[in-house]
Amino acid sequence: YGGDVRGLNDKEPDQEIICIHRLSDNLAAERLSMSVMPGIYWTTHEAALTLVRDGHAKVSDFFLYAGYAGWGAKQLQGELDRGSWHLAAADGSVVLEEMMSQSVVPEDAGLPTWRTLMTAIGRKDDAYNDMPSDIFNDDMLLEYARVNFIKPPTKDEDEEFVASITAGGYEAKKAAAVDASANDSLRGAVLRASDSTFKFILSQQYLHKSLVLCIADEPEMVLGLVLNRPSGANVKFRTTGQTVRINLGGEQVMGSNQMLLLHRRSDLKATSIAVGDFGLKQISVGEADKAMQSGEASAADFLVVSGLVVWPRDLITQHLSEGTFERVKDPATSVPWDELFRLSHRPVSPDDLLLSLSLWKSVGEANAPEVVDADDGAAMGTPEEARRGQLADQALAQYSKFFLSDA
């Protein structure tokens, strides 16, 4: 892994492979390479192949890196000024030794190398800092390495894993999800994120332990709104001056709809669109404002949501089949709608995330009361699963702190 520009996350034709070597007394290699520092050179993948093919080098002479890091004008200097990077002098032998150690143990994500070099420049205390924020950052890096750098399980290992899951559980979920996708629209469905999935540690952390209302089911995609992510932002209705907290519904904006409003008032049915068959309705900002201006409704009647979750059809089918999300059986009784609406109208509080998670938990208990309490370590299975579950909780907390807080 050399960086996220044209790197491992790009499709193979778009990846750029950079080769590092120490062929200093080799005229053919010198002609096709550029010096990085005394004794260390880089060249392209194509040039390295040519050198090997023509007998001027061996495959083992090269260290291959997919992608690179890039900075705009003065960006790197700005990061240096902020203390994001430290300058260190190093010779070719040190660099080569550390590259060799990383190639042997990729799951370490280069942390031992970084600690070695930080210690060498007199920053050992920084390298072995046990502050919670530093431990979290290291754990996130290790998770990234585990997901992106480690060889995926073989087919036999995958089959062994599936066989180890509770008898019939995986296959039953998969069959049910495929049947539901083929025969039953998801529009109006409420989905609950599983308590044992780790898909949202590195990205889309707001979906971890989320409740999602599906508002559209199209042939190519499903649109959803996250219900239990209140933010610290407010919106003021123009004609009445009433304010309501905004909930994060997702990270995508569709067309001109900056906000979507939901309510459960039956007397506003004429100006609303039903979402599902459990009394929830969608109304435009203009119609909601009119209802408040006439006294028919108040701000407390509305759940204001900004943004959408957009799932391609094959992705949401995969999520349901793998158990990443489960369909809530009876949203009318399983979802505590009163508490959910109240959460969006209470003053901003440090307890917002805990309250939103308690709603998620109560839906799980109502949907499958026989399931082990999600706070019990046994629910996560192995110690490794428990560790990753805690990391997912921490990642959600960090996301909420930076993107949902009013601080």
C-alpha cells in the first residue's frame, strides 16, 4: 500500500504500481529509475518487468507499492507546520530494513516501523502513547490493514466459517432476503442494523446500530432515511419561527430535496404521502409550514431529516442476506415512535447518542426477544468479535462527535 491515489481501492486497470529497489551499480536499472535518496530508487512496474525480462534484475530486487499519497500546493508544508508530520533523516539501509519487515507482517500496518523511527528521532513517548484517542487511532489503522491488506479467506475457509454459524441461521437469512427482494417491496419497511456486523467501522459509521426507514424501492436502488441520528443543527420554519432539530438521514442528497419531513398526524393526510402501513407520512416543508401557521400542527409533530441512504439493489440484497440489516417485523409496535420523535425535539445533550442507541436496542428486543442482550460480550461471540464490536461503537461515537454535535 503506497497511498490512496490510484491505490488498492481503485479497479486494477486504474491502479499505479510503483517499484522501489537498491540496484545502484546497474546501468540498465539506472537508466529506467529515479533516485529517492542515496541507495534507494524508484521505477515503474513496466520498467521493472523489462529489467527482469532482460536479465538485469530479479523479482526479489523490487518492493511493490500500489498507489501513492499526493498533496496540493503548500498542503504538505501546512501539515508539517501543524505537527501532523515529523522530519527525520534516514539512510538507505534503514529504509530497506523497514520495508522488508513490513512485507513480512502486513497486518501490523507499519506501526512497529513508525515506532522504531519515532524512537530514533527522540519521540519514544509519542510513539508509545496510551491515551484513549491514540489507541483508537491505532486500532482504526489496524482495522484498515485487516480489511485491505490481509489475504481474503479461501473458499474452504469461507465454507468452514459459514458452517460454524448457528445451524441454519445464515442460509435461512439469505433465503429470506432473496425472497423478500424478489417478491416484496421494501418501501415502508424499517431496517435495523445488526449488532454483530463490522461493515461500518471504516466508513458510513452513522449506519452502525441504525434504524433505517425505506421510502422508495426502485428497480435499480432503494432509498432510506436513518431515523435515530439527531444532530446539533436546527431548522427554523419561515412563517412561524418554530425550530426543529435536524436528523441525519444519510450522506446523499437527491435533487432539490434538502430536507424530508415525517409525521403521524391523520388529519394532515390530504397533504401527505403515506410511507408504509403503520401511520407514518411524508409531507413537504411548505405544507408543514402551512399546517403550523394555521394551528393544525406544531413543530413537535414533525421529524425533520436531511440526506438519504442510497443503496444499489444488489447491495441492499447482500446486506439483508448477510444479516448486516434485518427487516423489522411489525414497525407499528416494534418501533417506539413516540420516543423517537421526542428525541428529535429535546435540547441537544451529550446523552443523544446513548438515547439513540437505546431506541435501536429496544427495536431489537421487540423484533427478536430471544436474542442475547447486545451489551453482553457473549452476543459478539469470540474475543476478536467483541473487540471489533467495541471499535465500531467508538467509531460511531467519533463520527457523532465531529459531524452531529453542535460543538
